[in-house]
Amino acid sequence: MIKVGDRIPSVKLKHMTSDGIKEIATDEIFKGKKVVLFALPGAFTPTCSAKHLPGFVQKAADLKGKGVDTVACLSVNDAWRLRGVECGSRAESALAGANSERRAGPTPRPFYCEDRGGGPPMIKLIQFPRMFGLPNPSPFCTKVEVLLKMAGLAYECEFLTNPGKGPKGKLPAIRDDDEIIGDSELIRWHLELKHGVDFDKGLSPHERAIGHAIARMAEERTYWVMVYSRWIEDANWRVFRDTLFASVPGFLRGVIGPPIRAADP
């Protein structure tokens, strides 16, 4: 049992940085500081990601207003999985005091948490808001965010609830310099051509063909099973509706839902 006056053991932990996974000593976190430390037993579990973590994110400013220097989260999960939790909850920006949601991949690239001023341009990822304790409710938005991480490209997120504002009437999309590209596969091609990224590096032609076949199956067949489960099955629809249309007045949800469900394949 931890008692008042006990010291945190001096050990090495791992955390994600803009240069990939790095070690950090507990003394760097705690020594001479007032720190609120909480544990997250299971990443992406309903209780931990949806109920436990958000409270600390929401109250981070209040805690810092009481003299707390750092609000830190400890978990047994690996750093990559925790990076996903961080992105899904906007934990980094809230707990670290950054002013926007901005990310960088595992390779050393420009990464800015404050005003970039005249710095290099950053890719803007335009996608649906995060929900359900996931990085994104859309698998295609998640796909593009993973591609950006794999490419090691610095990016920031812009969240839209109306896919009609996307360049092809859907999301995700990216803005890269003066170009706006929609459709996750076109975005992949753009990243490969403009930034010289080979997402299949190290794979043989046979392995690339298998990967392409699996991707087409998931994106053009399995995807519709998920759509049916969310929009058509009554029990799932009620949860999906209340989350997706949370900002819509209750009486309008009944007006919006039926036409969409009736039009769904």
C-alpha cells in the first residue's frame, strides 16, 4: 500500500515521442514536481478509454490550476497502442497543455505543438470526430491516419461531422500544400508519389498481390457488414444514432434516422 511520504522508484519507462519510442526515467517525470499519476489497465476497453481516461483529460486544466505540474498516465500496454488511445482521446494535447491536436510519425520530421509561424507546411487530415473510444468511427479515416504515421509525416487534424464538405462528398481527405485529396486510396497514392513513400517496402510481388486482395476484400466487402451492423440492426442503431447525432436535438434524430436507414443497402 502506498503511503504519504513514499517515493516513486527510480526506473526506466518507455514513451512515444516524435522520434519514435524512447526511454524516460521516472525522475524526469516526478523529481521536484507535483504530479497526478493514474493507471489505464486496458487500452480501448469501454471502461478505461471511454470513462476512466476522459475524466482526467477534461479536468487537466483544473488540476494544473491547483499547482499540478504534470498529469501522467501509466499502462501495461505498449507505446504504439497507447499512441492510439492518445489520438482517440486527444489526451496529449489536454494533458500536456498543447493548443491543438497535432501528430508526428515515428521518424524525425518537423513536429509542432505550438504556433508554427513560418515553419514547414503540415498536412491537414480532415476526418470525422473521434468517438466510441476509437481513433475514428470510420475505418477509412483510421486507414489514412495510420498511413500518415507509417510515412512519418507531421500532420494535424480537422474534424467535420458533415462528409458532404469533403472534396468527393465524403471523408477522409487531406490538404497537402495547395492540394486537397479525397478518398483513402487516392490519398495513399498521393503520399507515395509526392513524398516517396513505399508502404509495401520489403514485400515481394506475390506478397503485394495478396495484400492488395485482402485490402479490397476488407474495404469493398467486409465494410458493408459493418455498415449494416451499425445502421440496420436495431440494438446497434440506437447506440450509433445517439453517439453520431449527439449534437442534434432529440426530436430531430427520429426525422434524420429513418430516411438514411431506408436508403441503406
